[in-house]
Amino acid sequence: MVKKIKNLKEFSLSNDRFEGANLMCPGCSHNIIVREVLNATDDPVIVATATGCLEVCTAVYPKTSWDVSWIHIGFENAAVAAATVSAAYEVMKKKGKLPPATQKMVDEGKEPKIVAFAGDGGTYDIGFQSLSGAFERGHNFMYVCLDNEVYANTGGQRSSSTPIGASTTTSPAGSVSYGEKMMKKSMVEIMADHGAPYVAQVSPSKWKDLVKKVQKGFEVYGPVYINAQSACTTEWKHAPEDTIEVSDLGVDSCVWPLYEIINERDEHGIIYSTKLNITYRPKKKIPVEEYLAAQPRFRHLFKPENRHIIDLWQKAVDARWEYLQRREEAGV
Amino acid sequence: MAKKYELNEVEVWDGNMAAAHALRQAQVDILAAYPITPSTPIVQNYSKFLADGYVDGEFIMVESEHSAMSGCVAASAAGVRAATATSSQGFALMVEVLYQASGMRLPIVLTVVNRALAAPLNVNGDHSDMYLGRDAGWINLCSYNPQEAYDLTLMAFKIGEDLNVRLPVMVHQDGFICSHTAQNVRPLQDEEAQEFVGEYKPVNSMLDVANPVTHGVQTEEDWHFEHKARQHHDLMNSVSVIKKVFAEFKDRTGREYDLVYTYKMDDADVAIFALGTTVESAQIAADQMREKGIKAGVVSLRVFRPFPFNEVAEALSNVKAIAAMDRSAPGGTFGALFNEISASLMAHGKKPVVLNYIYGLGGRDTTINMLKEVYEDLDKCAKAGEAVVPLQQFIGLRGPKLSFY
């Protein structure tokens, strides 16, 4: 059942099923994203979370910040956890053995939404196998990657989501290094190529866009991947109060383009149409430099000997933005 | 509703088929598995049962054993009956999640077809995988033949799911010698088996959306110790439930199980203590030794964890010399059975000679003659009243003899 949301005030006053009483850093985007995802629906929600900031800050015995059923198993298995809860739900529904309160909700058209949350370490790296397997098998669940481009929970090590030039604790900038050497992995396209019915990239600063995409994801049957930009005050080293501004800089510079990929299938499961839609176009595309300048993790790039990395960044972002526009135009 | 599988009074099943039928009869809701020799036929057989309408639940062929056990953990937390099967490297890949399954108190059943661990890669039977998981906080049941693999798998559900236990259970059988050797098995009919195992009783089900529950919390130095202590407490105390379930099973089938298995131990002077299919070979060797006037017996475990500390000492109380047979590379010390049997005897004030034999690694055949030689060693020690052979010997090994101490 799609929830109707009129405005931000109403949205922000939704009954929280994820409590603000948790141990996350002030200014952390994870909190904002998780609230936005859970508030996108009034249906029951069941959550699986990978080991990471979100997990260690929200379920420290004997307390919990979760007012929904929640499970954490390990770092690398949030996808299979959510997928198997989904399978268990379907088996019990088929057998007519759902708990009575759940059955009542289902009868009212409120199917439980099963959501996995994991960081980029648990998604791009150690959890990738489990994620790929669960998507290939086609389970009905949503996977949200809280992408802060670093292993924040373990103290800021590089992941395969860390962008080039970022200084992390395992790719530090130094007298002979500009920091991280590799480009960020293209997770959105990789997940779309699994044939998932719906894949999207979102930013917590564009809450309407995020909520609309999450609602679309809840409406399709099958695995849904949402890549959420999660500015990290601790590891991106910006001030806590600048989280939304940094997020906006990412979106308006097209470093973090907002788009969706829809794979439509026929009744045999054959994909007959793949469409990429850009869901937000900056009125004025700002230079990447402004985005980088807002985050001390890139501070060293502004030294003369590292300026070429900023040029490289701009080229890479432009090429990618061009690519997305071409795909959108071609309807593929 | 799943179809009833027409079974004969006596079926000819190998260990894998026996385990697969037990899983089918338990009407597992989620079976998440990944293939690995020699346990693969369990999930193949199960898939065929599903394809032919004999199973109502779901079989999820995941992309690794890590995901197989993770899937079982999630399904069990979701409030449904979950099980899987594995061996060797697959078991090793599961280890992280084995600890999570027991720590989260989820009554998953894992049928383990025991196989060596690489390197070198080897597909044949030994107990390396069983030993790898022995501290994982699971109940471990041991079978020696397909009948027992079937019986113990059915009982595993009833033991693990008991509300006073709520712990996962492994059922072990030897790779190939049990898993791939067809023997007579007397199964229960489907309705009898289902009545015995009973309906699954969900606890803290994630699917009950009216009662949200948080599974898999974090605890640090303030609470972790208490959680692990409680888990150990309940694992140690599961003995009473295990005995109760064994008794109920005996009432239903006439087949008797106990924590410790003994053969001709009433008057035995010397005993072989082993696990798995070697137990049956040792019985033949014991009979042949008795023809030569040596009072030989055999002892084994049905329940490797919780370790039946008192019962082991009791079974060995009048023996003069014992061979603790460990089918796993001991990695720089004595084998686990040697250590645990010795501790049990010492605590009970008994001082027989205890020898440690490492045997059968990677599926090396262990013959009746080899076991008779072990009894000869034991007889010499029993007569001398002390160890007159090395304390640790590798048997069935090519090249020069290997022994220590």
C-alpha cells in the first residue's frame, strides 16, 4: 500500500520505527536515510543489517533503537539474511501459518516490506557475493547500501567504493601519495545487470526523490537495490551541520547523480525493456572542485602537485554524466 | 499439503538418502544449502522430493556455505524450521556463522558428512570438520551407519527445538563409508515421524510484526560473558532433554540410544574408543580378540557435545588400557578424544593406560587387522600396567612409523 506524503513537515512527524535514540555520530547520514526509507511506508517492515556503524550504534544489548523486527548476523550476509526472511515469509504465507497479526495485515493489503541495510564495505566488498547471489535468485526484498565510501566503523579504511584521491587510513595522502588510487566501483549498474526490476541511486538531501524511489521499489516484486549517498562527518571530515550541504554539492556537481534503472520483465521473466531515468538535473552543474573542497579528506588534492587529480575527477564525472544522459535518451 | 511418501518397512538407503528422508519427514520450512562432496546427495535427494511434491517448504540453493548457514540463521530467527547439510571445506566456510547460530539460540539442524580438510585437497572421510566445529556451541550427535544417521537427524529437531534447549544440532556421519554405502534402514512412516518431531514452535519470530524483536545484538565486556555463560549452561543441561528424546524414540521404535555407546564392556580389560564407522569395525576386531582370550571392548559417543564427562569415566571404569582413536590431524598436540577421555578419567580418580592413535586421515582405510594390532598394544600395556608403546602413534601410515612420547 503506497503511503501518501504531502510535505516534509508531515513526513518528519511520521511515527518513527527507528528511534533517534542511538549512538550514531551527530550529523550522520545513515540516520536520515534509514528514517526516510522506513517512513516511506506504513506497511510492516522487517530489517536486516550488516555489521557496521548502523548495527553497532542501534542494537547494543540490552537496548535497541528498532521498533521493527530486526536481525544482524554478520558483516557479509545482510543480503542473504533479508532474502531468506523473505523466503520464510512466503513459505509461511503459502502454508497459512503466518502469525495472526501478520496475517491480518496481509489481508488488509499491507504486505511486510523486507529491507537490508549495509555500508559500502558490506556491499561493494565483503558482502558482494551474498548480495549477488540473493539478487540472482530473485528474492523479494530491498537492499539499501548506505554508501559513505569508506570503512567508517573500523576507523576509516578504503573500500572499493572509496573514490580516487580520498585520504583514508589505509590509503593516506603523504609526501609521495595523493591518497586512494582506484576509481569507485559502479555498483548501481552492476546491480541493474543482475536483472533486478528496480535499481536507483539516491541522496538523503533530496528526500522526495528518495522516498519516491523507495516507494517504487516497494511496489515491484523482486530484489531492489538502492545506492544511498551517505556523507560521513567523521571520515569525510566535514562539520556535522554541513551533512546536507555536502550531500547537495555531490548531487549538484553530478558526482552523485540521481537516477533509476528499471528492468521490465514479461511473464516468463525475460527482460523486454531496460530504461534509465535521470530523476534530478542540477539547474547549474557546479564544478567538482567545490564538492571536493568541502571535504577535508580531499584537502591534499589542492596542492599544486595533486591538482591533476582534480582535473581527472572532473573528466570522470563529466564522462559519466554524459553516459547516463545518453542511456536515458536511448531508452536503454 | 505435501504428499505422503510410501516407505517399505525396510528400505535400502545410504547415509545421505537416510538423512534426506529425515529432513523431508521433519517438513523443514527453509532448507538453504550449497553442494559439496560427500554430502551433496542429501540436498539433491531433497530437491527431488520437493520436485515430486513431498515437501511443502522451500529449498534455496545459495551461492556458498556461508550463505547457507546465514540463510538458516535468518529463517530460524524468522520463526521457521531450518536445516542444511555440508562437509569439510563447506563446513569450514560456515564456521563464522555456526557461532552466530548457537549464540543467537536458533535450533537449526546441520547434517554433516564428515570429510578431511585441505590442504592437500581430499574428498574422503575423516573427522577434521567435526573437530573444527567442536567449540561452536552446537549439540553434536554421532552416527555410525545410515540407520543411525536417519534416527539421529529426526531426533536432532526434537532436541534442539525443545524450549529448554533452543540450540542448533549437528548430526555427523562418515563420508562415503556411511554416506555412500547402502544398508538396510527401518524408517518411520511419514505421519509417525511427523508426530514424533512435532510442529515447529516459533520463539521471537521476526515474522510476527505485532511483536518486533531485535536479533543479533552487540554486547561488550558488560554482557558478553553472561550471554556465553548462559549458552554453555543450557548446552551442558541439554543432556536431560537428549536423554528424554532418546527414551521417546526407543518407545516408538525399539531402537536404543545413550550418551555413550558401549560394546562388550562389562568385563573388558582393553577398549578402543572411536567415533563413526570405525566403531563397527572395532566391534568385529574386539570379537576376534576375544577368541584369542583378550577381553576387548569398544566405547564410543553418541553425543560429542555436550561431552558426557561422567558417563565416559563410568564406561571405562574397569579398563586397564584404552586406545583413544582420533581421526583428525592433531596439529601439534594429542587428539581431542585422548585429551577429553584422559581428563574425564583423571577427574574420577582412574589411572588406566591411555594411548592416542591417529588414523584414517583423508579416507585411509582402517582395517580389522590394524584395529587388532591396536588391541595387541593395549593388551601389552594392560599386562605391564604401564605404557610400553609410544603414547601417540599414527597407524596405517606409509613409510617409517611415526610416534611421539
